[in-house]
Amino acid sequence: MNSNVNEVERIKARSNFLRGSLETSLSDNITGALAPDDAQISKFHGFYEQDDRDQRDERHDQMLEPYYSLMLRARLPGGVCTPQQWLRLDEIGRTLANGTLRLTTRQTFQYHGVIKQNIKAVIQGINRVMIDSIGGCGDVNRNVLCNPNPAVSELHQIVHGWAKRISEHLLPRTQAYHEIWLDGEKLAGGEEHEPIYGSTYLPRKFKTAIAVPPDNDVDLYANDLGFIAIAKAGHLQGFNVTAGGGMGATHGDTTTYPRLADELGFVKPEQMLAVAEAVVTVQRDHGNRADRRHARLKYTIEKMGVEQFRNEVARRAGVNFAPSLPVSFTSQGDRYGWLEGTDGQRHLTLYIESGRVVDRPKQKLMTGLREIAGIHQGDFRITPNQNLIVAKVQVQQQEEIEAIAKEHGLLSEGISSIRKQSLACVALPTCPQAMAEAERLLPGLLDKVETMAEQHGIGDTDCVIRITGCPNGCARPYLAELGLVGKGPGHYDLYLGGNGKGTRLNKRYRENLSETAVLETIDQLFEQYAAERKPSERLGDFTIRSGLVTEVKQPARDFHE
């Protein structure tokens, strides 16, 4: 191995195709933690080691190790699952995790608070309903996003099928997952190999999404690889291909930045898998394995240049890219309430704040969804905005399902547009990267923001607000009209300038604001927006037109300017 690689590359190389010493770590009852190498390898199996940071100081004072637990993230292409699968997910969350399910911005679910002794039971439990966590995390292609739009039912079914094909095609081929978690037979004789990934997999995580215009709820341009479905009279013609998007950055390092993907061109559906594999292998061979902060595909493309990258992908895939076809995106949010699909079936989009499915005193979300799953005959679709669609509802069940949803506080009635467009990552107390609160801050912060909006006469404004506890970008804050990125305990950088369509980056407006200063700044912003905005002008567009921030056109040059 090249000596100029980071330690994670060395860990992958000596892991024997992701086996490491995970079985030994799991059987060690002296500690709740995994061995350091295994804590890296476990990500490829779908889970992260975490500890409860709220308890760190107290446990340290008591001379106890941190309160370790595991977060498991499943692979669920396009976020679609059956009611029977949902019931099993619910049961596992209540019995083997912390009593919740969390719907993620990657259209899947996470379990939090799983102790080490229970992780195998969790993985085997989801496997019984044909769900796995292979590649839920780690330096491989992760859960494939797919526009869940229920209004174009037949097209969604076709496009979702392609999302599943991509997910399966780009899966790691190692048998380690089946050996360790599902008691599969160990490989006997011969040498295992990874035809797509190689023995050290990718330099960094890799994300793929499929969008169906005019909806950009998947934030397509934030993904390493994207496919924009091109349909004519409801029939799929092919895909515009994009590559090189990514949200992460590092505070204080101007060589890191979020980036929107570039367009490579148009391909037919039958060329899709070859193109996806080619993009992955170019990143495998040309990505930065020395510095993980610069290891995403976006930096590879910046280094190679879009034209050279496109040509290399075309050569490896054996395709000729046709020019991209015109597309127009109009929103990046969900459409709440009931919709009737082209097939006559009904679809109900429910609001799940921060994606946290849990029973609270006034909202029994977990119980309500369990009751719906008990009678529903269609499917569930997790949205990239952490909400849930009860899809393919028969007309005769519509009234009963709505009654259950209303009784348990699942409907979006009476919820402001600002709140419905918001996202937050998990952050504290479990995420080890978090510098500040996000999910726990969001409800109270939005209460105050909604009040200010009403006071300034803009209570009906449709503004995308996103909060993350660190700059890694899990809730895609750099595509928000108003983004807050954790800088330290109780402090945030404030970003402005997204366009509500997911096609323009925002830019830092104020740095290292306290929570009080954040609210004061937003209040001043709303006052100016209310007084000076043009008819139908979005907040993000206003902030650029008024000169509060300048538009980011070339991130490497403009984002930190």
C-alpha cells in the first residue's frame, strides 16, 4: 500500500474485506465499546459507535467508561417499505433500541441507543423482513434516494425500480456481513474480491439520488451521483446524469466547501448501471486517500476537470453521453395531506418533526403509525425531508386512516409552512461530530421564528430552514434559504441564499452567533424582507438581490469569499 494514505485506508486494507475483529469485539463484555479498528469497519455493516455526551462528565467522575451505544442505519432504496416491515421496525425500536425510530434525510431509518449485546439481534430482526444495513454507512455507495412523488404513481414505480437496481449493483460483494450477523458459512478456500470497490473500497462515502422533475425533494445536486428522470407522456425516456455534489465542509479550512453536481449528459435507462459503476470506479481510482477532508468525489472532479471526468466515465461505461435535456425544478419540499395518484389511489403525506417517530404526551406518533400499519394495504414511503407517506391507500380505507392520523397528531394541519420546510440532524447528545444542538434545538427555535414571522406580517412565508450541529452537512444546510451550522456549544454560523429548489448554494452571512444573536439577526432579516421584498419573492432570492450575500457560482472560489 502507498505510504501516503490516511489511517482509515490502512484499517480497511487489513480488515479482510470488512471482517476485522468484529466478532471478538462483540464478545468482549468488559466494555460497551468496539476495538478502534472495528469502530471504523462497523460503519460498512451499517452502524456507528456513539456515546451519550450528556452523561460523559458524570460517568467520568464516577470512574466509569462513557455510556457507549450503537446507531444502526438501514439500507432501504427509495425509502419504501411494506406495512409488515414497518411493524417489525417498530417492534425492534421499542424493544432493542431507545424506544424510537428516526427517519433520515437519506430516506431510511435509524435506531439509536442499541447496546453492543443487542446489535446482532437488531440486524437479524430486520433481515427477517428482508431489510439489511449493508452499506448503511462507510466508504461505499449508501442508501439510494428516489423521489417518492405519489402523484405520478406509475412513473414512480418504474423509477423506484431503478433505484433498487443501482443499490443492488453497487453493494459490496464481501460475505462478511452474512458471516458475522446472519450466521452464514465462512468463505472456504479461494480469495475474496470486490469487483467494483477493490480491497480498500472508496476513499470516502458516496451518495446517489434519482429525481423526478419538477420535484427536487432528494436535493439531487447535493449527491455524488444523480439521475434526473426524463419522461414523456408519463413514459420514462432516460436520465440526465450528474456527478460531484456534496455538502460537507470543515470550519476554518477554506479548501473545503459544499458543491453542487455537474451535468454529464443524457443516457438511456439500459445504460444507467454501467454509468453508475463507472462513476464509482473513477472515484475509487482517482479519489484522495491521503486526506479524508478532501476525499469526496466533488474534489476529484475539481482536480480532474469536468470534461476529463466525463470522458473517463464514458470510456469505462462504454457510452456516449447525449446532451442533457432541459429540466425545471420548482421545489425541494414535500406536499402534505392527501393526493390522488394517476392510478386513482390516495396518498397521505404526514409531518414527522425531525423524522423522530416517538410517543410524546400530546402526540402518539409511534402508536398511530403502528395502528395504521395494522390495517394499511399499500406501502410506506420515507421522504428525503424526514416525513412519511402512507401510499397507495384504497378509497374505502381513506377515512379510517385519516382518523387514526388525526387522533395521534400525525397530520400537518395547523403547522406553519416554515416548520414544515425545516430539517435538523440528530447532533447532541449522541453524534460524536456535533459541536452544537440541532434536533433538540429545532422545536423551540421554530416557535420563536414563527412568532417573529407573524409579527412582521410574513407568517405564511414558505422558507426552507435547516440546522446541523456541525459543518458535515447531514441535513443539507447549505441548500437552505436560512441555514444554521453548529460552531460550538450554543453558537452557530448563519447562512443565507438558497432558492427553495435545491439548485443554489447559500453563503455564510454571520459567524459564531449565540442562540440569542441568531434570533436577533433573523428578526432583523424578517423586518427587512417584509419591508423590501417583491411580490412572491422568496427569502433566499431576496437575500441575494438585496446584497446581504452574493451568489455562489463557483464554490471553490466563491463559498468562502
